[in-house]
Amino acid sequence: MKTFITIAAAALATALTTGFATAAFAEPRVEASTTVSYAGLDLASPAGQAQLARRIHSAAYRVCSVSNGSSLADKVDEMHCRAKAIADAQVHVAALTPPVFASR
């Protein structure tokens, strides 16, 4: 049984901070990924789902961090990378968790 989710992220390259940037001057994207385990978690419970969400957020922060992220462009790139990585992982999580039906 598969007990992990792979989070892939394209860490966006920083553009020139002079106010204008062209594709010719932008650095290439760096592809990175990490694996998030959900082994031992009860994904049918809110506590298990919350723990997995924390693991996914932590992994997204690790994989999307820019080592020299001192510029505003770096910070924006990291934010977009994290949002996309988390959204992509949530698609995988939705396929794993059973649907919840409201009781009447």
C-alpha cells in the first residue's frame, strides 16, 4: 500500500530587481521534490488529516525555500511555489480521504 505523497515544486527563478525583466535574463527554474509520508495516520479522522496537512506545509516550505532569498522577488517566488505545491498535494490527499457526508 502506498503511504506517501510526492510534493513537486518548480522553484521560480528570481528576475532582475530593476523593475523590468526579460526571459533572457531570468535564471532557469529549479525542479525539486520531496516525499511526505502518511504512514500511521488515520486519514478518516480530523486529527490525522490535520497532521498530514502540517507535514505537507512543512515539506512545501523546505522544498520551495530559496537559499539566497533576500530580495522581494525571491519572497514572492517562494510564496507562489509553496501555494502551488500545497494545492497539488491537496489534490492527492482528496483522492486518499473518504468523503464526509452530512448527517440529518
